[in-house]
Amino acid sequence: NAGVMQNPRHLVRRRGQEARLRCSPVKGHSHVYWYRQLPEEGLKFMVYLQKENIIDESGMPKERFSAEFPKEGPSILRIQQVVRGDSAAYFCASSGRRGHSGETQYFGPGTRLLVL
Amino acid sequence: GQSLEQPSEVTAVEGAIVQINCTYQTSGFYGLSWYQQHDGGAPTFLSYNALDGLEETGRFSSFLSRSDSYGYLLLQELQMKDSASYFCAAVNQGGKLIFGQGTELSVKP
């Protein structure tokens, strides 16, 4: 019974390149959340998706960042033209129902992005 | 804005009891969750309070007072493996989590 899977675990990009982060939720979970964590800080909400729909993207920068959760396959967080300030750990979490029902969010191991 | 305040670090000895406080100021508040994170790894869920009062799960307990916008995590019979970062997180409308900055707990022998 696999938990949340993220890949790659580590990603190195040069400024201006694209970063593509993948998240496979717990089997049967249809709610996916992406968070970003800078060193020594808490996690910051970025985006909430259900299958094929973006529900809340209020925490995601308007430019260069996009996210999707297609009907088939993993959720993707895409960062175009990366800059050094994008270096962070990106965590994906999934739940079976909306979180405010008390349903636990299960977190993946994260992708550590380093922009050179 | 939305914010959660918790102490940046706490130190305690093995076998002791420690309480990590969290005050919050958020809109669309549904409840308060607590997560543990070891060495920057995957945060793991510890507890969730939707209603006022105390929730107990083994050595860990969590408390919420909505009228005071305050909660705490209580860890009993501390073990070395409890050394980690602990985050309170407000569960917001839509289910997104608004995290505090985290409390670094160091357990000494």
C-alpha cells in the first residue's frame, strides 16, 4: 500500500531552465496539495487540485508556475525559467476528502530543487 | 493576514513532558493539526482538533481553544527519537494547511 510518491527526490537546474516535479498520491486519493518549504521555515501552501481541476491556486506565483492533475497519471508542478529563489523543498500531499472534514493529508518525501 | 505563532525551539530531557504552544490568526478556520518533521523529510500527521478540548493519542495529546485562538501539543515520556521539528497548521476552507514556522525540539539524555 504505497504512500505518496514524488520524483525526482533531488533536481538541479541552471537559471532559465524548466523544472518538472511529479507527485503520485495515495491510491484512491483524489485531492492533491503542493507546498513549498524554504530552509528553517514552515511549509507554504501553493495549490490544491482535484482530478482535472485546480481548486485553489492562491499560494502559487502568477508567473512561471503551473500545476495540473490529469485524469490519468501523476500531478505535475511545473516551474519555467527557474531562478535561484526557486531553490526549496517542494512537498506534495494527498487526501481522500477535503481536508477540513478532518481527513489527514499524507505527505510525500519531497523534491529538493537546487537552482545554480 | 493569516499567521500562526509557535516557539522556535524547545529543549527537554528524556522522560520529561513538554508542551508546544500555538496561537493562530486565520480566516476560514476549521481546525488545528500538528505535524512532525525529521531532518527535512516528509511531514507526518500527529493529531487534529476540530472541536475545543483535548485529543489524546498515545504519548501525544493536542488541545484547542477556539475562543482563545490557541492550541498546544503535549508530548509525554519524551524519547530521543522525538527530537524533530513540530508544526502546527490551521486547516482552512478547501482543506489547505496554513503552517506555523515550526518548533525545533531537542531531547537530551
